[in-house]
Amino acid sequence: MRPLEGLRVVELARVLAGPWCGQLLADLGAEVVKVERPGAGDDTREWGPPFVTGADGENLGAAYYHSCNRGKRSVAIDIASAAGQAEVRALLADADVVIENYKVGGLVKYGLDPARLRADFPRLIVCSITGFGQTGPYAHRAGYDFIVQAMSGFMSLTGEPDGAPQKAGIAYADIFTGMYSAVAILAALRRRDVSGGGAHIDMALLDSQVSVLANQAANYLASGVSPKRMGNGHANVVPYQAFATADGQLVVAVGNDSQYRKLCAILGEPQWADDARFANNAARLANRAALIPLLAAKIATWDAQPLSLALEAEGVPAGPINDLAGVFADPQVIARGMRFRPEGASIDGVASPIVIDGERMVAPTGAPPLTP
């Protein structure tokens, strides 16, 4: 039994942050009903190629759509019509949660805004996901992951030191917001168990992306100095970066002085561990410019796999930079069952990372077709 079985969620959301939240709840056992526009459905159904083809050659929509809508039931409803609004309200009558990502105030004209829903369904948990939140000078703006990665400071930290700021290869502002939204929903449900009342959750992409600046935000708040882009280097730990070997790239992540000493021994330069410039992490951080070229020259004489095995044997963390073909061929990824084929699906999916009592929490069915 998955832990959220019996929970009913109505998803009035499209693209990624809201659907990602809904998919996570579906993985945990919730019944998720996705409300889509008649005819077109979620925008991401057209975000291809690649597109997924069914057994009879029918177009099942873009792979993007399938990445974030597993385990749901879809229903097409025109919420601009009185009949459609009545249909949504019928769904909400026995729902526990609604996820919506309309602009602030965008649902008022349909009578489906959070304030109205909270008044009409006092036990309902309403989770609103927007770019900038329900309050503040930017509340009226539309929110897009790329814009938020830029505004949040994330891109200023990402990329080579002498290059342009870079976004992540994945829409992390959307994904983090979806994950935080699921956490907030579960917390509100737990509170409802005690109080009996619902809640309005206000989730913002910008809030979420700023929240996960983590140590880099703390570095700035402690020093008053904005961190700079460091490529594959680390702001607080040295050596902790990618190095070129004779046949490819290898990430070496030395987390403490003991691991550094072992690295030096493996490279045949044990004296570097006793050099006062490099003897502890603070010294290595201060003398990064002197140390990294020394390490890089030695590591370049090794092939990646022998060096990785030698480091692993001594407990020094290291690993290759895989492309996605390498990821899904990795024996650990295979052993953990991260690639799987949902029931009735035409393509494989990527499983949820949550395992409870030995059972991976993943919805058994794939993304739904658009159902009238």
C-alpha cells in the first residue's frame, strides 16, 4: 500500500511545477485528476519532438508531457463555461487538494479562485503555484523557470569564470517548486488532521530558487561578497571539481583532509599533503591557483577508469561525467530500478527516488491521454 492512497487531488495546472507536484503525489498513491483544456490539453503535449507513438501509430504527445504526468487521470473541461465550472466544483466536492498555477487573480472570473474555494470547501487544501507569489511588487508577473534562474542569482553562480552566466540543463526552479509544494501539501494535510480546516498554500518559483542557493547564499550573507562563477570548482572545498584524464573527464570530490592525503599518495606525490600551502582545506582554498595545476598535470597521466578504481579503493569520492546513455547503462541505476515501463505505456519512464520499506513509490500507470 502506498501512503497517500485514498487522497484525492485535482490538478488545475500545466507545464511543469504544478504537474511535477501532482506526479509526486500520484507516485505516493494519491488519485490525481488532471483538468486540461479541451482539444489542446496541457501545453507540454506539443513540446516536441520527440513525440511518443502508441501501439497503433497514434500520437500520444511529446515526451516532455510524459515526464511529469505519470499516474494521473485526465479530463478535458472548459473552465470558462458555466458548465465547466460546475464540473470542476463537482470534482472538488470530495477532493482533498487542488493544485493551481494560474496568474494571481486569474481564477476569480471563473469562481475558482483560492478565496472562493476555501469558503465553499473549508477542508480543501489549495496550493497556488506562481512565478513570484501572491504578494509583493512582482505578484502580477507571469513566471518562467528561465527568468527565475536568472533573477534568483542561480545563473550568476553557474558557468565558467570567464564565460557567460548559464542556466541549468533542467528546469530546476520549476522542479524544486513542485517538490516543495508537495511537502507543503503534506504538512497542511497533517495540520488538517488536527484542526479539521483546510489551507491556502502560496508557492513561488522565485522563493524556491532563492531558498536552494544554500551555502552560496550563506557565503554571501556572512561575507557581503557575491560569489562568482567557478565552472566545475567548489566555492568552499578544494579539490572538488572535474579533471581531464588521458581518456575523459573525472570528477574528484575530496571532502576532508584525510581524503586529500590519500589522493596525493595515489598520485605518487605524498609530499603535497604535508605542504603547508595545502595541508588543510582552508589552506587549499587560499592556494587553489597553485594546487589545481599540480593535480591536473598528474591526473592527466591516468586513464579515467583505473584512477576511479584506485580512488574508490581508498575511499576518495570520484565518478565519471556520464551522458544520459551512460546514466541508464550504469549498473547502480539499473540495480535501483530507476528506468521502468509503466503499465500500458509506450515508452520507459524515470521512477520516483522515494523508497519506503523496500517499495519504490512510483505510480504504476503512465501519463494519461486527453479524455473528454
